[in-house]
Amino acid sequence: MASVTLNGITKRYGDEIAVDDMNLEINDGEFVTFVGPSGCGKSTTMQTIAGLTIPTEGSVEIGGRDVTNLPPKDRGISMVFQNIALFPHMDVYDNISFGLRLRKYDQEEVDRRVEEAADVVQLGGMMDRMPEEMSGGQRQRVAIARAIVREPEVFLMDEPLANLDAELKVHMRTQLQRLHRKLDTTIIYVTHDQAQAMTMSDRIAVIDSGELQQVDPPLKCYNEPDNLFVAGFIGSPAMNFIEGQVTTDGFESRYTDLSFDPDIQGVDVGQDVTVGVRPENIHLAAERDKAEEPTRPLEAIVDVIEPMGDKVFAYLLSDESVEASAEGRGEGQLLINLPPDTTIQEGDDVEIVLDRTNVHLFDTASGDAIRHELA
Ligand code: ADP
């Protein structure tokens, strides 16, 4: 295993900046996930680590060694991609061992490594199977085993689960965590799926428009997002946002007032701010004891109810004048979590409270987080 360091990596394609001055230190044995929307520069960053792309500026170190201009094969890395390219005419054993045989490892060594790798991904007993006789998940495990046998210092995985169905994705998530525990290898993982990033990683690196937004453990990104982008991207369903201004008494928007002391909160009267609150941090006023520090009640109308089994999502409108937007998250709209046995129905008038210990305040102009509670 080895550390990976990105020193001011920039990658330009003509006028377009795919990766913008990225600085990142990934520790020995760490599982770090690059996450962000499509086109944000995740794969390009990964390719500079893999050696498939030479950065326009900056350098890459693996295990303290500058590898910026080395070919992929000399970097001590193994890669697994979204498109599983197994040799269709070879059985599992031959697929996994192909690279080792190409490098003329002796037969005993090849057998040992293949057996160990197959064991890690639980493919023992399937060595004679042909790819066409396997499920998508099994084929992906063959691809991972093929990467493992090279005993890399760093694993690079670019959307390896993207082509699997939802159930298999969840199953493979656990498999990959076990794999990391067993191999104790540095893993760098790319996905646009914040759920995969949250569940598997030691740290996630959230990227937008080629720039690193936050690099922190998953729960830190969830509970203390550095800016509006991270707050909106991490967590599903997403955080509610309310845009407004700071007043002498706190916050005012078209539909919502919240009281706080601007001085303690670190904001100026008149400043444009955005309040962020996750669905699970809003409660019915009747159940306000669920909030550690409830705000005073706000009125709302229940627009749509979505029973999920373990909870109920309720889409609320601040009053009759709000035009519900298609995604249910426009101005004057809030999504909240209710307990599964709630008797609330569409059309009901309700009163809600926000939990002040989990209300985030952002500067609207810069998007930067100011505080993660209302003092
Ligand atoms: P992601 O992996 O986050 O979806 P990419 O790293 O693939 O994003 O792409 C980042 C940006 O760089 C995109 O705008 C993409 O169009 C551009 N880009 C990527 N590769 C190339 C290339 N070979 N030539 C030109 N533009 C590219």
C-alpha cells in the first residue's frame, strides 16, 4: 500500500478546465471516494493518478515517488472500470491470471495469487465458468480479482458498480468494504452516486466543476458541509434550502422567519443568506420534543405524502399562494420526514418546527457555510 499525493493538478482540454488546481493527500491504506455530478472532473483526476492522462500542470506522487510522467504499468496501481472487459473465450481462472501469465510468473505463484484473489471476492469453485455463464455481479468480481492478483499498492476504481442493478449495487458495496478491510490497500474510488460514497469511504472528496469542494469523512460532509454545493449534493433526499436576508432579529424570507442573534451567528444585518435544513430535522409542532431545540412553529399545508414504509416523506407548501414546482423543492416548499404511523394527510394544515441544533446557515453570494446551528 502507498500514499497518493496530488500537487496542484490542473488538466485543460483547449479552453475547458476539466480539473482545476487540485491538491490532495491520500493516506496509506485509506479508502477515498471522488464524488460529484457527471462532468465534474472525477475521471480525469483518476486518470492522472493512473497515468492514462498527463496533467497540464502539477504532479502526482505515489508512495512518495513522483510518477507524473511514468506509464501506468510502472506506477504500482491496478484499475477496475465500469465496463467489465473480460475475455469471453477464457474461463474465470484464465481471465484472472491473464496478466500474471503475460508477465511470465511461475505457475505456483500464479496459482497462489489466483486462489487468494478468488477467495477475497468469493469466486472459489467457479474457476471453470465462462463469462457468459455468470451474472453481472459475478463478472464484476472476476474483474476485481484480476486487479487484486497484481498485488497493487493502490487500487483505482472508476464507477465499477454503475452497470449493476440496484440490489446488486448494495450487495457489492458491502463486498468492497470487506475487500478493503482484507487487503488493507489504498483504494481510490470514483462515483456520481453519493450513497456509494457515503457508505464505503474513509473520506470523500466532493468535486464540482473541476474543483475540490470538501475532503472529509462522510458524516462530517453530511453534518457540517463546507458550502451549498456539498450540502445539496450529499444526502438523499437533499437538504431543504430557504433564501432570505438577515434582520436585526434573525432571518426573514418570503415565507419563513427564524430568530437568532446576528452577532453570535456571525452575520450582518441585510446579508443575503440561505438557511439549510435536512428533512429529518423538521418535526410537527405536536412532536416538538423530537427536536433538541425547536424553533417557534411555522404554518404549512401538506401537499403530497409519500409513505416509504419505515418513514413518510411529506411535501409541504408554506401557504395556498405557493406554486408547487415539479420536484417539490421550490420557494415556499419543504420536504420533511414523518414517522411511519403518522395520520397526517394531503391537504392538512400543519405546524412545524425546525431543530435549531441542525439548521445550517450559508452566505448566499459565496455559498460558503457560516454556521451549522442557530445560536
Ligand atoms: P466525470 O468523470 O466527473 O464525469 P470527466 O473527468 O470525465 O468528468 O470530465 C470532466 C470534463 O472534461 C468534462 O467537461 C468533459 O467533457 C471534459 N473532458 C474529459 N475528457 C476529455 C477529452 N479527452 N477531451 C476533451 N474534453 C474532455
